[in-house]
Amino acid sequence: MTLNHTAVFNMYGYEQEFRIEGVVPFALLDDNTVSGSGTLQVSTQGAWPYNPGGSFSGSGTADESLSGRMYLDANCQAMSEIVFDEQFHPFPVTYLVGAMTFVVTFPITQHNTYTLVFPVIDGAAVSGPPAFGGIQGSFNCILHVGR
């Protein structure tokens, strides 16, 4: 499964972009359940206009676990209902403020869980706004089967 998320925050001139990208391998088990896990790449960058102004960027990882089930819908189409469980880890972020540079740990330890439903077709995609309220941006998840 290929995962790509982009979330953009813009509040009173403060801007931050947050990206999550990667591939999570999974297997269909004998009881028609889905199981998998992998590591995703996480990055952030942004800026603020307040005096003296500045920018920041950094990257790290998140662990992704997949669980769920395969079933036939009312039209006899094979479907997969997948539960995504994401655990983010703190990572270093470099700040540039005026003539100063400093590194701090981005204290993200966020844990997200959400469910998406895909038709069982290689290349099937689910796209849309973030699964979490109050955030602008997009997500794109692509199902790859038989690989």
C-alpha cells in the first residue's frame, strides 16, 4: 500500500506543511483479514512573518500498522476495509531566525487511527481531505495487490 499525506496549516501568517510518505506491505490472511506494518517518512517545513521572521524544516519517521478485512459488497465486488494506525516519533527540526540557526526536537508523538475502504483492484486509490478535522491538505492512498 502506498501512502501519501499532505497537511497544511496556516494561522495568522504562520505556515506549516507536513508530509507523510511511504509504502506499507500487507498480507491477506486465511480468515480474510488484512495485516501489515512499515515505516513512513515524515517531513515538515514552514515559516512565520513575525519579527524577526524565520523558517524551519526537518524530517523523521512514523510507524504504520494496517489491519482490516476483505469482503464482498452488495454488488459482489471484493472490498477491503483497512484500519490505519500511525505512531509518529519526535525528530530534529532546524530553525533559521534572522542570523541564528538552532535545532530543536519536534515533539510530535501523535497517534492517529482511521479507516478507509478500497475496491480490491490493483492501483485503486482513495484520496481526499485529511481524515482529521481542522487541517487543510490532502491524502492519497493507493492499494497494490498481488505484488
